Amino acid sequence: MALLIWGLRMVRTGVIRAYGSDLRHVVAIGMRNRLSAFGAGVAVTGVLQSSTATALMTASFAERGLLATAPALAVMLGADVGTSLVAQILSFKLTWLSPLMILGGVITFLTGSATRRHDLGRAVIGLGLMLLSLQLIIEASNPLRDSALLETVLEALSGEVVIGVILAAGLTWLAHSSLAMILLIMSLATVSMLPLNFAFALVLGANLGGAMPAAMATWRGDVGARRVTLGNLGFRLIGCLLALPFIAWVHPKLAALDADAGRQIVNFHTAFNLGLAIVFLPLVGIAAKLVERFLPAPVVVEDPAKPRYLDPAALESPSLAIAAAARETLRMGDSLEHMLRDTLKVLQTDDRKLADEISKRDDVVDQLHEAIKLYLTQVSRETLAEADNRRAMDIIAFTTNLEHVGDIIDKNLMELAVKKIKNRLRFSDEGFADIRALHNQALTNLKLAMGVFIAGDVKMARQLLSEKVAFRDRERLAAEKHLDRLRSGRVESIETSSLHLDILRDLKRINSHLTSVAYPILEQAGELRASRLREAEAAAGGAIRSSTG
């Protein structure tokens, strides 16, 4: 059983890593109407072999407002049918494929240089392990048919269909896979270990339990996600209640189609999910309104420190997770831009209240940085392609620099601003004009840095690095002009000298952190020297040798 669950996980993770973005695209474009949404659910779940994975993917779309409740519920009805089709395929005698799949998957995994080839090899190995596990379950169950004690217990349970539903629902929730539970029931029924009426009740329980992991995973999440998973749980619960009284009637009908007990189990599973789709697909609009009434959207003010784009469902697809982290980094940059922009207002207007607000905004930047870092750490636990690994490290490095910029604004510039307010100091008009010019240039470079971070363009990176040199020259010129005013005896310049020079220094530090995003891009493009110092020393040594010669 453990091998079966592990094989399912390998298939799911391998497919998501190889084609995760494509599968999410299928879900996204399948929202034109309920039929296309249903088809998208069938297709995606048929590939992933997990309705729970499809449920979490769909819930993440609903959570961000990209998908309405009605089409999301249609996707889930399709997902339930998708798992039954997978069970149909695996119910055939395909155990001879197991060693071929395991061998082929291992060869593909070990010999492939491309990441997608590795992931496909993982998925093929998983399929082979699933087929192997089914064969082992059947072989291990054969001796149990001669157990008198087991026969007595099963005869006693044969009429307790409600207990069967509850038992299977609990086991499926623990296994986090209705497909695994259905295949186990099928294997036990094949060797006549289970009375068929009781086995049908277990199938209903497996379908009910299969909706529980996604519902539990989104329980504390956004209301949009909970509507999808709880609506799907409601469909299955109603379906179980309606089907339970007809179990005894269904048995002879299925036996007429196929005498094999295992096939009867899978056919019942498929018929149940097709029945749910036929009954509820025309009613998803009404069901959506009921769910939305039961779970109304709360009127809350969005917490700016709460990540908006770090989707947990994307973690199994590194490329998607890294894109989500990059998007959250842009949001972090927007918060920092507002902080930097309002810094000049505080220095100009002596607004103590705004200074306190800017300090509080730094907490938002800190929390977003921590969330992005932890999110990417979870991604990096899995095998990453070289490009994905490099991008993840670049994001962490850039967010760290942005967090340092926030600290400089909060712990340095705002302290200087408060000191200016407290001592009622005033900059000279010329001095404040220099501060304003340098501040505006830092703000412009922040926008350019965000563009370089997203585009990764070498030309933009080169421009940003040249701005670092220009900024340093402007800062030195502003400091020299300030010293000239000191020599001329300007009272405002004398009183604010330490503040003025510290602000210029902090703005230069901020600009240095921002321009650091250009280095990885230029280094990868081969436009950075390994060591400027060594070259300078070599040039100096050559000059000395020339002079001595």
C-alpha cells in the first residue's frame, strides 16, 4: 500500500515539474463555459492522477479571483471523472509492464541531461511502482482467503454499509489519495476478500474521503478557495447519501456487464462519478450561489505584509514557484518605492507622523522578504535545473538588498529626519536642492533596477551599473558644494552639516544596494572582469617597471 501511494506521488510530482505550467494553462483556458471547465478537469486529473492536486490548483485560481466558483466546481466534477478513468486503465492486467516501466524510467532519469527528461523518468518509474504494488497486494492477499476469522469478520460487515463508507473515508483521508484506495479495494475484491456490497460501500467512502484533503488544506485559506473544495465535498456527500440505498440493486447490474469482481469495483466507481457529473454539472450555477451564501466574502482590509502571489500549490513546479516569487518581489519593490518617495516629504515638511508611518512600512518589507526567502527555500529542496537554481538565488539576493534599503530608510534616514524635526533645523535652499536631486536619482534607479530584475536585459543592466558611477560622482560633488558653503559661513549649512553629509552617504548606500541586481546579469553575459583589483595592481606594477627601466 505504501509503495502504491509513493508511486502515485512520483507520477504527480514528475508530471507537475515537467508540465506544471502547461497544466495550469489548460485549467485557465478551459473556463469559457462549464463543459470546457469539466473537460479541463478530466484532462488535467487524468495526467496528474490526483484529484487533490487538481483541487488545490483550481482553489489557488479561485483564491486570487482568477476563477469564479461555478466553473471551478465544474472543474472538480471533471477531476472526479478523471480519477475514475485512470482507475479504469490501471484495472486491466498490465503487471507485465511494471519492470519495463521501472527500467525505462531509471534509464531516462539517469541518462537525460534536460530537467524535463528527468521529471518524465520520475513519472514513468512511479507508474511502474504502482503496477508492481497492485501485483504485490493481490499476491499477498491470496493466503488470506483461507482465513476463517477473516471470513467471519467480513460476513459480519457485509451488511454494515454505513460503517464501510466511514471506514473508507477515513483511510482515504489518511492516504490522501482516493485513487490509491480504489485500487486497493479493487485488488482485495479480485481475490474475493471483500463482499461486493461492502466493497461498493468502501468505494463510496473513498470518493467522500478523496475530497477531504483539499478541504482541510484550504480550511484556513481564502474564502474563494474554500468554496471550491467544500462545494466539491458537498457534491460527493450528497452523491454518497443518494447512492447508498441502491447498492444492493446495483450489484446484479454490474455483474451482468462484467463478472470479474475487480472490474465491477472500478465500473461502480466510474458510474458514481459520471452520475455526479450528469446530475450536478447543469446545477453548478445554483450550487455556486448556495456556497457563496454559506461562505460570504468577508469585508476585510488586506494586510500589506501578507504575501499575495506565493502560491503553495505551485511549489511542486519550480518554474511556476520562482515566477510567483519574482512577482512578489515586484510587490516588495512597490512598497519600498513608496517608502523612499515619502522620505523626501518628511525631510521637506518635518512631518513626524509620516516618519512613523514609513518606519511601520519597513516591517511590511521585512515580512515580505522573509516570506519570499522561506518560499524559495522550500522550492530549492527539490532538484532544480541550473537556470532555475540561479534565478532563485538571484531573487533571494535582490530581496535581501531591498530589505537592506528598507533598513537604511527606517533606521538611518528616518532617525536623521526625527533629529532634524526635534532640533528644529533647516537645510539651506542650495543644500536641500542637492539632496532632492540625489533622492530623485535614487528613485529613478530603483525603477530601473526593478526593470532589470524582471527583464534580465544586459543593456539595461549596463545602464544601471553606469548610473552607480554617475551617482557616486554626484554625491561627491554635492558634498564638496556643502563644504564650500561651510567655508563661506552659511549658518544653515553649519547647523545641518552632519545631517546633510549623513543623508548623502545613506542615499549612496541605497543606490549601491539597488544597482547590485545588475552584477549577476553582466557576469553571466561575460561582461565583468574576475578581479578589477588585480588588473589595477598589474597596471601599477607595469608603470613602476617602466619608470625604473
